[in-house]
Amino acid sequence: MKLVGTLLAAGLSSRFEGTTSKLVAPFRGSTIIGHSLREFRESGIEERSVVVGIAAFNSIEMDKETVLFNYKPERGLASSLGVALDWANSLLADEIVIGLADQPLIGSHAWRMVANYQGKPIVVATYEGLRRNPVKLKKEIFHLIGREGDRGASALYRLYPELVDEVAVSGTPIDIDTLEDLHKWNC
């Protein structure tokens, strides 16, 4: 089974009212995306990509990640997910693990647990019983995922509950969407 991983970082940050893109906002000695990338890199997933929008690309330091562009991020999270799935298909990957760049406190442990779990076509991390990221998708269900809108794989949970396995992980799955979120968690 070939496994790949993607960090989605092409969002428009429409609720963030800072002077920079939220992903490059200072966060605990680095940036939001800096923390997210570090944990993603430490996951053990060897073939990695980051889906970016044009505006944020120059501000992100890549290591061995493949840079994928979402040229239409205004179409929502699903459009970035579609870019990631197309990349996974081009590599003939059997599975892809996906996380969000604005969740910097999801640790490498969560990425590893989801990546290594073998089960149903959708594997989702749970934090104290709540489904969050990262999520692993098997190739057999890629065609079920929409390409527009602000819903990612979570839309499938309700439609196909029989295809979902949950993996309990540790970490803090908060989203940093606003300046208030940044101030609250930047301690």
C-alpha cells in the first residue's frame, strides 16, 4: 500500500483580520504553518505535499514537500482537497492522509496513528470522542468527495457512516481562524 500525506494551506483566511496571512502569523516562537509543518514532517509519512494558494506560497519554507497550487481557493476547502486527491492519483497512491495547516497543535502522534491504522476506507482522528483531523482516505472512495464547498471529507461521515473508522489520538485540534483564536492559543 502506497501512502502519501498532504497539508492543506490554501485557504483565504477570510475571518482573520491580521496584517499577514494567518498561516505566517507568529505563533509560539515560529508561525502557525511552521508548527503544522514540523508535526507533519515528524509523522513518518515520506511522500508529502502542501496545497497552497498563490498569495501564501512565498511565505512558507518547504523541505521535501511537493508544492501543489490551488488556483481557485475561493471554491472552498473541497477544491484544495481535490488538488491533493489528484496528486495522490498521479502517484498511484492507495491512501492519503490529510490535515489542515491552521491546526498547529495537532501533533505528529496523531498523524502517525491515523497513517498507520488499517481499516475502513475513511479513518478519522478523534480527540476525546470528537472527530477532527487528520483523516486518511483510501483510493476507492476518492470519487465520492466533492470538489467545491467548505466541507472536506467530513461530509462523507454522515453519508457513509459504515465506511468510517475512528482512531483515538492525543493533541489539541483547535483551528486558528481569527485574531482572537491566535491570541487565545499563542501562549
